[in-house]
Amino acid sequence: MKKFAITILSFWLIAIVFGRLFHLNPNAIDLNAILVAPNSAYLLGADDLGRSIVARLLRGVEVSLIVATIVTMITMLIGVTVGLFAGFYGGKIDHILMQITDVFLAFPGILLAIAFAAVLGPGLVNLMIALSITGWVSYARLTRGQALGLRNRQHVLAAESLGAGVPRMIFKHILPLLASILVVEATYSLASVMIAEASLSFLGLGIQAPNASWGAMLRDGVRYMLVAPHYVLIVGLSLMSLILAINLGGDYLRDKLDVRTEL
């Protein structure tokens, strides 16, 4: 499984690089190649406007990975900050922060993202804002739970008794112990954000035409499933392979970084 994940991820990263090196234009229209099946000129066929599916796939995965990486970094920063404050200080601060977190957890994340995207309007920046607003809660709950236990560890109490300040205790003695857990969570979050981005684009609330997006390509491909099944199948299988590879990579990291599996 590890080799499969590495192979798929490497394939897409190399494909993105080659797409840039060969200057593939995802918006080049050829009216003579509308919905053409895969051939020597169009390796994976063409879409409903005669645009190369290969070029649009590569640009779509590039945009998707960029969005997922930025959103994951933002949500991790917000969630870890909230979780650390709640777990370290406890009391009223913990109660207030967790009440806010519970409000966001009361609604399915994708529905909240759809609501915020609808309010903010379609577009790349608004898409990332909508996903960032709803994606931090899992980090907050995870970090808070871990911080509550680590707060009373002997090395933290010793540092506190020696006069260490709060920032030093958090960044020097607590946060490093959370690094492996947060890396695994970020891996799964990366896949979740990619699915959410594709879902919002499928609904017309994400990346807008003529920019390439796997979600928008799936939406367009569904319309022509009977006459050009290759379109939706290629995009769907591409999305499935990348998400599967990322999740398998997360499973591998979880097993590798979990010290209990070594006992």
C-alpha cells in the first residue's frame, strides 16, 4: 500500500511538472474535437468544448493541491491555537472555546462550507475562506484533548516550577509532542479538503470557468455520460486515485509514528 501511494502521488506531481514544461493550454478550444474519444492527438479525449482533458486534468490537480495545502495550513493554525489555549488554560477559557467549537460541529462541515460559499460568492479566494472557516474544528478537538493530558506531565510541571513562561511551555514542551499526531491529521485533512473543493466546484460555488477544476469537469462530464462516458470516467478515476493515495499515505504515517505499534 505504501508503494502504491508513493507511486500515485509521484505520478501526479511529475505530471504537473511536465504539464508546465510543455506549456499545455487547458483552455485551448478545438470545435472539431468536441467530445472526441481518446486518440493520438488527444490522449484522454476532449471535453464538450474540444479542450484537451489531459491539459485540464493537470491544471485541475495543480489548483486542487494548492487549495488543499493552503486551506490545511490555515485550518491547522487556527485549530491548533484554539485547542492549545483550551487545553492549557482550562476553566472558563476551555468552556467558551469548546462551546464555539461544538456549534460548528453541530452542522455537517460540507453544508457549512456550501452556506459560506453561497454567502461569499463563487471564486477561488472565497472557496478557500469558506473551507477554512469550517475545517479547523477537528484540529481544535484533537489538540485540546492531547493538551489536557500533556499539561500535567512531569516535564511540563517541572518547567513551570522553574519559572518557564507560557509560550515556552507550549512551544518547547507541549507542541513538539503533538507534531506526529498533527501530521497524520493534516494528511487526512488534505484529502477531505480536495473532496470538498471538488464538491463545491461541482455545485458551481467553487472555481469558476474557464479555470480547470475536477469538480466542474465532473459536472460537465455527467451531462454527456451517454455519448462520451470517457470524460466523466477519466476525471472520476483520477480523483479517486489521488484521494486513495493520500489516505493510504495517512494510514502509513499513522502506523509509522504511533509508538504503540512498535511495542
